[in-house]
Amino acid sequence: MTLGERLKQLRKENSLTQEQFAKKLGATRGALSNWEIDNSTPDNDMLIKIADFFDVTTDYLLGKNKDVNPLEKFISDYKILSKEDKKEAIKRLVDQALEMDKK
């Protein structure tokens, strides 16, 4: 799924027209339309604004992460794990966080 497809999907899931959403972002309807059809992309500041508006990550918008909210998915998955698997899941999460700090 492309950035444009994700933007359009999120906008429609929130029952917003292009005009309404563009106004909330402080953008033009034309700019939003171009983003949704992948003719152009929002700049980094606007991408962050969009992610914050929909409470998703920029990684999700850019297609790097397929989960809208990876932490919520982790928590729901964590609840059904065995005690030993929970320890391993926490270790992987900490390792990932430490790797992110190195960047």
C-alpha cells in the first residue's frame, strides 16, 4: 500500500472530505489530492503532522510498518504468550529500542 493509499484510507475511515482534512492540516485540497494519488509527497513536517492527527506512526504512513499502532499490537499479542515467551518478547523489544538509540 502506498503513502497516498494510506492517507486516503485514513481520511475516509475518519469520515473526512479532502477539503475538511486539508483544512485541518493547513494544506490545500489540491496538495492533499496530489498526495493521495501519489503525484507528490508531503514534506517531513507535514508527514509528522498527519501521523499525529491520525495517531499512527510515520513508519506506518510510509509503508515501513504494516501495523497502525505497533505498541498496541505488541500488547495484545503479549497477553496470550506463555511466561517464557513473554520474557523473550520483552528482551527483543528492549534490544530493538537499544538499536534505535544507536542510530
